[in-house]
Amino acid sequence: MKLNRTEKGVYAIAPTPFQDNGEIDFPSIDRLVDFYQDAGVNGITVLGALGEAPKLTTEEAEAVAERFISRSDLPVIVGVSAPGYAAMGALSAKVMSLGAAGVMIAPPASLRTDDQIVNYYRGAAEAIGKDTLFVIQDFPLTFSVIMATDVIRRIAVENENAVMLKHEDWPGLEKISQLRALEEGGKIPHLSILCGFGGAFLDFEVERGANGAMTGYCFPEMLVDVVRMSTEGDRDQAHDLFDAHLPLIRYEQQPGAAGLAVRKYILKRRGVLTSDAQRSPGGKLTETAKSEVEYLLTRVARHDPRAKLDA
């Protein structure tokens, strides 16, 4: 299973499960895969920004990727972002040999000019090999790198193995429209656009031309439904379902360790993760925060019974 430019639907961003002592929890990886497949997602992305990849050793990163790939019947994208091309190339070669569908590359925070960004991705494309298909990750709020629409165009034109954009700019609706207009004008090859940022703007992103979502919201089945409804033209139904989840999406969207703590807590409550632990240094919900999450779950459950969890 290899990535292609026509990918659509939902790719779930998977957290890396840890035991309370900080060791990788492989049985929870197995449950995560089953959970995502049962939710109807189209693929899984691992070692992303909230996969705590920088906290893993090289051997651990390879082991996590291997477990997801071997356990899943779905295509798996692996984040291979690294400070240097050597580490990126090595991890990419390893996961592709294991059966990954492709890799995802985020820009280092040191990049500032358009030319620096374009040159970086040219080098990255060479480092992973022209036969390895990759995802451009555009997430300025985390990586502090501003990718103008023309920068994405240049990366896509120069590198045939760039087939997907993980779009996480905010505000970013106009960027989606601009990219699709460039495509209609024959100025950029078609990119599959899957949107992240916790799904916070998914309702309108699909309407603007995005092909779906690539994010880790704790109810991926809702994302699947919203993308399907929107694609089928059931606009009001899609927005109604999305609006019911929006308060929880907002709460989960807190930056960094806090947002990941919410996500892992709910996945534990859903019986997927054994522990909601993050590897140190990490975050953990206070009792007050847990009570707020539980309150939000009850509110969502009024409109979507899937949020009604056992006490």
C-alpha cells in the first residue's frame, strides 16, 4: 500500500502509548489499530507531532513504526522529521522496508525564507529517495515556519514524490482555495490535502477542497462521518454533528502536552489505552481538568451517543 495523490478520507494521527513507567505499551498499539480500523479511517499516521517522537530512541521509533505497520490492514504513514538528513534518510529507509505507505516531513524551526524552505524539502526528497512518497507538513503554530501558498507550489513542482499536504495552517481556509485554484490553472500537480489542527475547521475545509482529515481527535468516527456527509452533500447534517463535538475539539486543542493529555485520557476512558501517561517530560490532567473533560463528554453524548462512556 503506497500513498498516491488521490488519497481521501481520514488518516488518524496515533499517539504513542506508554506504560506508567515510561516504557512503550505495545498491547495498546494493537488496540489502537483495531480502534481506528473499527472507526472506519482510511489510514494511520504515526510518530507525528503528538506522537512524542523526539522522546524515542532510534530503535524505539523503528519498533513503534513496525508494530503499527505489521498490525494494520490500513496504509501507515510514518513521521521521519529529524534535524539532519542522515537520520531522516535512515529512518525512512527502515520504515519503507517494513511496509510503510510513505513518510511525513516537517520543516525545522530554523527555516525562515521561502528559498530556505524549498531548498530544505529538495534535500529531504533526495535523502529519502525519489521512490519514497512523502507528506509535506505545514503546521506554523508548532514549527514556526510560514509556508506561503507559492512555497508549497514550488515544493510540489520540484519534487515528484511530494504527493500529500498535511494542512494545519490557521487560519488556513483561503490557502486551500488558493492551492485548488493553482491546480485548476495547471500550475501545481494535484496534492491530496488532509487537514489537521485537531479537526477544528474540518467542516469548512472539506467544502474548500480538502480531501479529508489527518488528525488525532479522540472520536475519529465523527471525523469519518463528517467527511463522508460533506462529500455526499449532506451539509447541514455534517455541520450539526461537527458542532456537537466542537466544545470537546476546542478543549483537546490546547497546545502541546496539555492537549495530548486530554486525548490520551479520553482514549484510556474509551478502553483503548491502558495508561494516559506521556513520556517525561510530559503533562497530566489535574482532577479539575478531568472533571471538565467528563462534563464535555456528557454534553457531546446528548447529540452523539458514542460519547456516552461507562463510569
